[in-house]
Amino acid sequence: MNLAGIDKDWVVEKIEFAKLHGERARSAGANARLGVHGKACEVSLVRITIDGKTAYGASHITKEQAEKWKGRNVRGFFGENGNILEPYRIGLEYPLLDWLGRRWNQPVYELVQGTSSPSPGGFAVPCYDTSLYFDDLHLTDDKDAVKLIQEEAKQGYAKGHRHFKIKVGRGGMHMPLTEGTRRDIAIVEGVREVAGPDGKLMIDANNGYNLNLTKQVLTALSGVGLYWIEEMFHEDNELYKDLKLWLKERDQKVLIADGEGYASPRLVDWATQGYVDVLQYDIIHPGFTHWLELGAKLDEHGLFTAPHCYGNAYGIYATGHLSAAIRGFQFVEWDDITIHGMDASAYSVKEGKFYVPPKAGFGLEFDDDLFTYQVSQGGWIVE
């Protein structure tokens, strides 16, 4: 970030907080540890006013924090390296970045000086459809279950997706272990038919497997060509060490991804030691600036970046901008959500790629009147 362009007179004049609501294109079912996720979604947002101009961003700010930060000079939120300082990230990083982008008429991907040097006309980055949940639990026949998930994958394919992440772990709590594992395998094989030979497939067990079960499933799917396995069991360096050696002995080239949820604080260390290949901390928390710093470290070690953003529509678009700054970036996680009052029509998905537009800020437009109404219906204002 070029701090020289931040005017010394720019101060935070107003912070408004509210939630906008929306829904997924299709109800999401269970995963290995949770029940039905449903259709309803929401985004927690701040509308910030600086120098009479407004911008929006995802935020988990509290009113008490906003009271402390109102009247602050914008420059004071940034460190000497141009990154937003840690205390302000979860509350203000997205609205601040959006505001600066709009003020300078630059997309955020230009503000963060990406190493991949995206075109001034926007750019494309790989994405995957993350919507293949356990929508089949009501079916007793595996063939019917495969057909159902295949149909959902075809819906994603028709919308431009070519890469898919598939939830597995049905035997963890929702089905008997043997039957659930058998269905997991059959469904992954079925989705491969939809994706074709060039589509990348990932499986995510949400820690519903153990090491031996992971090996069993990987053996059964050795001909499917999985790109990565995700959260097969809770992070454990000894188990990952064993799995890595086992994969190497079999010459099965599958990446190990982890980092969502309550990830071990040692996970980055284990990745740099060679036990994990892809890191997946959330794009909203710990957030964009954290990812700029972590992504640079992962790049130094030849590791991969794939932020989690399921369930937060704002995060999908923010992740696209982040991708420009990290060499080892893999995919934008696409959860097909429409948020009422948030216009994301400048973005698109085509042939497995997510197209990031050259619009100012994060490239999203918001319904000011609707947001003002939502502020009055349970949000708050500090000015």
C-alpha cells in the first residue's frame, strides 16, 4: 500500500453497522459434523464515511470499538509496511480498503501490489463449486444418491464451474460407517464423470475420517485423480507425517489441505516442515491483511493458498482480489449466494475461472437505502 497517498486530514467521520440477508441458489445439506446448512445467508457489514465519502466492507466490529476509532486519522490504521495494523483488521480492514480503492479509483488488487501483475482490464483466477453437501441422506440406494449429487454438479457446470469440492464423511455421524464410506466413494466417482478428465476434484471430510479410513478412501479413489484432500481428520503432525510417507510410497499425487475452523496453531509450522501443502484459513477472520502476510510466507516455502470463505458472500469477491498478491494461490471458493442489496454483477464465472473486474474498491455496489433501513432495524451508528 502506498501510504504517501493517504491525506493527513482524512479521518473516520461515521461508522454504521448492519446485516444484509440473502440465500443460496440451492439449500445446502449436512456435512460430516453438522446438520443441514439450508439456504439462508447473511453478511455483516460496515459502511464507513471518510471525508464525506462512503464505502462498505465485511466486518465483525463492535460498537465499543467503533466509539474508540471514530475521529481517528486514516493513516494511523496502517503500519510502515503499508498493511493495516492488527488491532483494526477484523473491524475495519475491508471498509478501509474499499474506501481507498474508491477514492483513488483503483481496484483493491492494484492497491496490494500483486506479484502476478493483473491486467488493468481485470483478470481471471481458478475457482471451484463448493456446494456438494450431503443432500442425499434421505435416499437408501447409493445409485440414486450418486444421480442426485451428479445433478447438482451439472447445475454448477452449467453455471461455468469445472472444478468441484465434494463433502465426504457420511459415516462419521449420519450413516453407518461402512455404508457411508461406500457412498462417499461412489459419489466422488460420479462427480468425476460430470467434471470430466480436466476438472480438479477435492474432497472435504470436515475431520470425519481417521488416518486409516483416509487411506482406505484414497486407495479406492486412486484412479479418480483427486487434487487435494481436506480436513480428513483433526490436524496432527504425526498422522500427517505418516500420510505423506504413505502417499509418496504409492506415488499418489494428492495435496493435503487444512486450516478451516479451529485449526491447530502449529499448522503453519507443520506446513513449512512439509506435512501440509495447502493452507485454508478464513478470508474474513483472520482476514485479508493476515492472508497478505501469510501468503508471502507460504510463497517462500513453495506452499499453496486457498482461503476458506463458505457462507460469506463478501468473502468470495475479496478472495479474488487477494489472489493477485500471492503466487501460490489456488482457488476462489464459490458458494452460490445472492445477498439482497449487494450487487456483484461485475463478477462472473466461466470455464472454471472467476473473473475479477477492474472496478474501484472491491467492485461491489450496495443499496444505500436498504442498508440504512437495516441499520435502523438492529444495527447501530457511531459518528
